[in-house]
Amino acid sequence: MSLNNLKPAAGSVKNSGKRVGRGQGSGKGGTATRGHKGAKSRSGYSRKIGFEGGQMPLQRRVPKFGFTNINRKEYTGINLDRLQEMVDAGRIKDVVNMDVLVENRLASKNDLVKILGRGELKASLKITVHKFTATAKAAIEKAGGEAVTL
């Protein structure tokens, strides 16, 4: 091995592409493959997202309505029949709190949870979450359980 036969490993060097704007002799001089005039031929051009060539963009053509309340609290709903399934499967014993719900993937740890009243609950459970519907609370207490609000 000597300096005159050194070369990079096969496939490690890629062709660096066409050299544009390097004079007429290269065949890529003059406009440097950008065509004549217009925004795309200029340096510093970047197309705005949603730009439609001067036509009124879609996001401005479509009517806007309603509003988003920034103070809204989103609750993850869990129905009684889902809890009963978990009891039947042996995943829940007698206490249901956020740790148990996260463990069983019914909610994530930062969620606000609300127990909803669909289905029926046969098991006596002590449930501790953020909110209950009136029907869910009644069903839990009817089954001999306890509904504790966080």
C-alpha cells in the first residue's frame, strides 16, 4: 500500500451532484438550472406552507366557526361494565384507584378520570377517581361499594 493507490471503501463516497452556476463551459451556468425569473429562481426562496400560487389558500377559503374553550377539562370515561369485566378477569380486587387504572391501561397517569354508568356492577368496590356520574355513583353504592372523589 502506498499513497498513489489509496482510495475510500466501496460505496462510502457518493457523487456530490451537479455543480451548477460554475460558468458557461460547464453547461450548467447562466440560470444554474433554475429557469428564468420568478420566485423559485431567486436566492432565499422558501415556499410558505399552504401557498397556492397567489390563489386564495384553502385555510382562508373555508369558513371558521365556533371556539375552543382553553379552560376545558377533558375526562377519560370508564364505564361500570368495563370495571366488572376487570373484576371477572381477576385484574381488580376490591380497591380501584388511579394506580390500578394505569396498571390495567384504562387511563394514563396524568388523565382525569370519570366513572360512567353504562352496564351493571356486581362487585363491591371502593373506587377513588376524579368524578362520577349520578347513575354510576348510585350503582356503586347499590352494589355495596364506595365512591370517593379525589
